[in-house]
Amino acid sequence: MSSELIKNKFRTDRLPHIWCPGCGHGIAMKALAQAIDNLGWDKKDVCIISGIGCSSRAPGYMDFNTLHTTHGRALAFATGVKLANPDLKVVVVTGDGDCSAIGGNHLIHTARRNMDITTIVFNNNIYGMTGGQYSPTTPTNDFGTTAPFGNIDKPFDICKLVEAAGATYVARGTVYHANPLIKLIEKALLNKGFSLVDAISICPTYYGRKNKKGTPVNMMNFLKDKAIDVKAAAKLTPEELGDKFIMGEFKNTQEPEYTEEYQKIVDRFKKER
């Protein structure tokens, strides 16, 4: 990370961050900061909001308008911020548990409304901050402190979930593929509507140890070896895809955006009075 990016986009008095050694969240946070910097946006025009969890510490380090809110409710707060000031660039930083478990209903309906909010999911397949409980994205048969004999649930595919719910920009990247992740976040930020980037991260402390994934380097190499671009994946059979997961851009469409539609109602009401 360049010294200029740190000076201009971070609260340097709060650094270094307290994420565990090897955690991928710092890379995801840097990708968001770099994407905003690449777009040339004034940080006064950006509001970054989080809920509770390891990922949700990010806004505390980032020098923008920021809100650290309650567990699972970041998108509800973001909806209020966006409706109060539609000109703000509103970004939610959330974890897989924060957004798809307790916050799942907010995720579905914010996507359904196509509210102009960009959501970056720091997805490490575990509840890291609260003790290593399994989350809605923990792979079946993997272990957590609340799944000592293995997780029997099927994991959510967050991208498919929000795409079906009505999001207009949906993508997935990884913290290993850092530069492509920045580009995906840039496109998400520019989309006029609900955007989500599923940023696959790593948690060596809880998920890695509990599931014998090896060192942080081993876990990063897993992302390198198992992620395949969506265009390349389209040419392969399910058998050829095997145990790989797909990254890249899944949806990019233009549909009516909620705050603009809401303003039309306000304007019509003013004319009718």
C-alpha cells in the first residue's frame, strides 16, 4: 500500500490494524480504498457503513464519513443514509455472517429495491471475531466451534442470492487476486443501483486452524488454485469445474434505482398540492 494512499484515505492514528497476522481483510480494505482513489472521488462524498464483526472494523481505519452500527443492520442504516442524502456514495462493508445470517433479510430487500448502495462482503467462511462459529457460507462438513462434528448445512452462494433478489451489479473476487478485485469494486461503485462484490478472504486463526488449512500462505495458494474466471468456467463442464469456485462479474444491468423513483413520488406530490 502506497504511503500516499494511507495518508489520504486512512486514519493513520488508528493504524496498524488489529486483524490477526495472515488475515485477508487488510487486502480487501485496501482494495476498496484504492478503488475509491482510482475513481477520484472526494472522501467527503463517501459514506462507509459497517455492522459487527472482523470486517466491520474497516470503517474505523478509513478516513471517510463512517458509521459502525449494530449486528446485521448495516444495510438498514445505509438505506436511511442514502434516502436522507441521495448524493452520497454509500458503501457497506460487511462479513458473511453479518450480512447473510442476522442481516439476511436486509440484504434481500435492499437488493430487491435496487437501492444505490455498494456492498463489499469480506467473506472468510466463519464468524471470526466472536469465536469461530460456523456461518451461512461455511462449506458443508467443515468445522467451527458451533459445529465440532462438522457443518451439515448447505452454504449460501451470496452472489446468486442477491442476483435473484434484484441486485443490478454482482461480482466475486478474492484477496489473492488483489488487482482484479480493485477493478470489480470500481465497477460496483459506478453502478447506479444495488451492487455487491463477494470478496473471498481468509481466516487463518479460526477457520484455518479448525479445518487444518495450513499457514496463511497455504490458504492464499488455495484461492490461487481453486478460483476460476467466469468466462473460462463457461467453457467447462461441471465435471471439469470440479471443486473450483467462480470469480468475476455475474451481472451488470441498468434498472430503475430506488432513491430516484422515490424522488419522483415526492415531486409528483408537490405538484398535486
